[in-house]
Amino acid sequence: MKSLQKGKMWLFAIGQLGWAILSGLISNWLVYFYQPDETAVLAGSFYFRKDL
């Protein structure tokens, strides 16, 4: 079996980096989108935030 060339190895790594960044952005956006607003919190909705 042939070994993988450095150039092709970098192409695979850059592709994986793109998927990782996209996945992180989508998950952060979903958390932001479904976070309740202030009126919903005052009405009794749960607000999952750790007080600092």
C-alpha cells in the first residue's frame, strides 16, 4: 500500500476543519435561537444559565 502524500494529507485536514467549524457554528446558533427571551423567563420559562 502506498503512503499518502503530504499535500493530500493537508487537503483532508482542511476539509475536516471546515466541517468542525460549521458544526460548531450551527450548534451555537441553535442554542442562541432557542434561548428564551426576558418576557418568557418572567412568565416562568426555564433559563439554563450558570450565574457567574
